[in-house]
Amino acid sequence: MSGKTVSIPAEATPAPKGALSQGRTPTPWELRQLESAPKSKSRASADRVICGLPIVMAALVIAQYKLAPNVGNAITTDTYTYFILFMAFLVSVKFIMSCFSKTSYEKLLAKAPLYTAGFLLFALYDYATLKSGILPLPYFPWPDRILNGIYEDRALLLDCIKNSLILLFSGYFAGVFAGLLTGLASGLSSRVRYWVMPLIQILGPIPSTTWLPIILIVASSLFGGSVFLIALGVWYPVTMTSMLGVLNIPKANFEAARTLGAGKTRLVFKVALPATMPHIFQGLTQGMSVACTALMVAEMMGVESGLGWYINWQRGWAEFAKMYGAVIVICVTFSIVNFLLSLVKRRVLRWQEVNWN
Amino acid sequence: MSGQAGHIIVKNLTKIFARSDLNATLVALENLDMEILPTEFISIVGTSGCGKSTLLRIIAGLETATFGQVFCDGEAIRDTDPRRGLVFQEHSLFPWLSVRDNIAFGLRATGKYRSSVELVDRMISIVGLQEFANSYPHQLSGGMRQRVSLVRALIVSPNVLLLDEPLGALDSFTRMNMQDELLRLWNEHRNTMILITHDVDEAIYLSQRIYIMSPRPGRIACEIPLRISYPRNRSSSEFVNVRNMILRKLDFAKEEQEDYNL
Ligand SMILES: Nc1ncnc2c1ncn2[C@@H]1O[C@H](COP(=O)(O)OP(=O)(O)O)[C@@H](O)[C@H]1O
Ligand SMILES: [Mg+2]
């Protein structure tokens, strides 16, 4: 080798930033900062602007609504203004928080494009209906009318949400319970599997809503019949996933448990059940979407309460604003239900090596 | 604690497997005899596929003998028993339980958890995993997992500990550390240890007696008592002599295997 001294490029060995030089290990956030490529000045300020974009977009939505001329002599109220203002307020709170906390800044930065797109969608729809009439009444009421429709019927809607949720969860939990029972049993015992498999193969592929006409005739109570219908729809995916889950558990898990003195009950509830949980949650998620569909069908076809019934009823009166309102309420309700389910899933499956981000 | 318990007698053991793929049967073990005394540390070495795991699984009660019998303290073995612990080669920790709960599993299963909660903490610190008590298995290194497997089996104070290549998947540094760990645990618990290994040095370093198995069908080819005092020096002349002798015997066993293959 020649006598040349090797110089180490400066950026290859970043000086430990604060945390390490003080002799403590970095927090997860600091770690991500240390390991990620450093942001350039211009990139950092661009990110700041992106965080503020939703607020700007919300202001544009309100400006268009208040300032641009309406089509025909449409009557408008301030409900929509207040609604957008409220949404803008929530985003502003997040923005202010992001100035003080690095974690909420990163969260907002990730969500800002979505929020902006949401406001943009409002602006576009408002333009297509109220401002230009491209989408005409009565089939396409503008956002303000829809919001007023929801507000007018709020008491009835709340009652409908309550009834829908009661029906949904009665059917869902009944189906989950039955599904776990047959799924775990047929996973663990080949004799049970022998008798349950044909049933699964016949009933499984048929959408549970197919049975609705029969249930309408046979069931003594419509509520009971609908619970059965939803439960049947949930039962299939939960049975399948939990059975396959049990069959896929490595034998070593059972053997280790047995050599440690675990009895039959413990093998089922402390080994088979937790080991199958990742599979079961697939079934639970699938089952939830089946349950929501079955709920809507049941409510539109027979049950005289709930959100599905409300939509049908308002359609009968040609109250399209209220119909759309109900669609929005359904979306929000089901999103919340699914969000809660995913929270439970994360909590239960926290042992899994999964990157949730 | 275990006193004179942990006495294993294998009598005329034959194990035949049905091979569904060939519609044939396979003799994994044939007329095998052995006796292991309480508190003894023995090793079984042999080429892979010669039936070591099968033998251990029968002693554990996970597999049933086709002919012959295995006795533990005078009782014929029919099922698994927490008095006979088993440590597998691959990590067979429960992935859904934290290190703590994995270790406590046996205590809970045998209904002794309430009365010995602090034993769990002691076991965790014995293998130096205090910082990882609440971690999940996938967050541990291979060596840490095997240490957890070891104390998980040990915590119910089994009279016999069956070790199926427990260190086989570890790198040589971790492995040597774990071998000392094994000796320490054995000294403390004084249980019967039956170790399967494909590492001749490991067998000589740890055990009081070595069984060499010959393959297809699995039999005891010979039995080598070791009278070297602990702790053993891997480069001492005694150690090296024994190693050379065993390697010669294993060669002989290999020739036999080829005969059977014909
Ligand atoms: N459950 C089983 N079914 C059929 N054959 C088996 C089974 N378990 C082991 N064997 C056969 O028995 C022989 C011995 O296997 P094993 O005891 O695992 O060997 P080792 O542990 O010494 O490598 C092998 O030929 C293997 O194919
Ligand atoms: Mg083996």
C-alpha cells in the first residue's frame, strides 16, 4: 500500500446526535431519525407546506360555497359551512400539535394528502351540483341539503343506528361463537371434521342472504330470522379459517405443551386457540363484511327498522337527500366498527412479527 | 429434591414406522437396550436418521413403542409426563407468549404457579434474560430462545431432562457458553440428562457416558464410559484420545449403514 492516508467521507459517519453522546440509547423516534436519510432544507419546508394544505383546501371549499353563484335559485343554509369549519378546526388542532410534537408531526404528514383529497372531493361535488348543475336535482342533492337531511332526522337516524348495531352484533357474535365451536372442533378432531365438512361444503359457498325468502316465511320473529341469517354468513368464514388455522399449527407446539404437563382443556384453550388467532382474525374480518351485507339485505327486505330500512323508506318518498345522508351514516358506522375490530386485532396479535405501519 | 428418581430402563425396544408414501414399513429402532441411572448425564451420538429422536420421543411418551418397553422409575411409560421434560432442536417456544409466560407455562399447567411465582423470576435471571422477560420469541436471538426452552423445561423440576440436539442450531461461541450453562443447571438440579447430539466434542465435554448408535435399524453400537473429571479440558490428551476413538467407531457405523442400503 502507498503511504496515502485514507480519509473517511464525512457523511458516512454521522456524529452521534445528542442521544448517543450522552451515553443513553435513543428512543424509537430518534432511532428512525438517525437511520433515515437526512432531509434537505427544501424538502423539510415542502413537508411543512403539505401539513398545512388541508387547512388551505378547507378554506377554498368554504370560499367556493359562500362566494360562487348558485345554479337556479337554490336555497342554501350555513349547515355545510359549519360542518366544513368544524372539520377544518380538527385539522388545525392537529396542525398546531404538530408544531410542538415530532410524533404528531409525522402522523399529520402521513395523513395530510388524504385530508386534502377529502376536502377536494367536497369542493368538486359541491361544484358539480350546487354551482354548475352538471349533476341535477332531485337525484343529486348538494352537500348542504344532505347534511340538513341528516340533521332533521337525527333522532330517527340515531334510533336506526342503534337498531342496526343491535341486530348486527347479535348475529355477528352468534356466528363467531358457532364458527369457533365448529372450526376448532373440526380442526382438533378428525371425527368431527368428518361430519362437519360436508355441511361446510354445501352451505359455505351459498351466500347466506339466499335463505332470506325462506326465513321470511318460516321464522316466527323477523329479528330472530335476521340474526340467524347474519350468523350463518359469519359462521362460514370463521369456521373455515379457524379449522385451517388449527390444522396448520406446528405439531411441536402441542408436543411441548404436553411434555410440560398440559391437559386436554389447556391444549385447546392455551395452545390451539391462541396459535390460531391470526387465522381466526382473518375470518373475523371477512365475517364482518359478510355480516354488514347481510344486515343491509335483511333490513331492506324485511326488518322494519335500522339504516337499511331507512334508506328504502326515504327512497319510497323520493327524499334523496336523506337517502344519501343514510348512506353516509352507514359508511361512518361500519368504518368505526371495522376500526374497533382492527384495534382488537392489533392488541390480541401483538406477539406477531408484523409491521403494522 | 429428585433424590433417586429419574431411572430409565429401555428393554428390547423396537419401533416400526408405517411409511404411507411407499406403502411399506420402516424399522427405526431394533431390540434396543439401555439403562440410565438417576442423576446420570449421558449422550447419544450417531449419524442422522439412525433413530435418536425416535428413541427420545418414546422415552418422553410422545411416541409408542412397537415392541418392548421403556420404564421410568419402575413404571412403564405410556404418555407424556412433566417429570420427563423435553427440549427440542428447533425453537418450539410458544410464539404468542412472552418469555416470562413461556417459562411459566409448565407451572401453570401443573397447577404450581400460585405457589412459585418468584421461581419464574429466578429462572429468568439464571439464564440472564431479565431485560427480555416481556419480549416475544421472535424478538430473541437463537441462543436466547434455546436458553428459554431449557429453563421452560427445567422449571417444573423434571427428574429426567431429554435434550434433542438442543444446541444444534447455534454458532460455536454460543454453543460453548450453553454447554457450560447445561453443566451448571445439571449440577444445581441433579436430574438425569439424556442428550442427543451430532457434535462428538459436545458429548465428551458434557457426559458421563456416551452411547453410539448405528443406523437402519437403529441399535446401540457401543457404550463408552468417560471418567474425566469436570470441568473438562477440550485439548487434554484424555479428551483427544476419546474423541479419536469415537470418530473411529462412527466410521465403522457408517460402513454398516452402507451395507444396509444395498
Ligand atoms: N413419524 C414418522 N413416520 C415415519 N417415519 C419416521 C417418523 N419419524 C421418524 N421416521 C423415520 O425414522 C428414522 C429415524 O428418524 P429419527 O429418529 O428422526 O432420526 P435421527 O433423530 O437420529 O436423525 C428416519 O429414517 C425417519 O425417516
Ligand atoms: Mg433427530
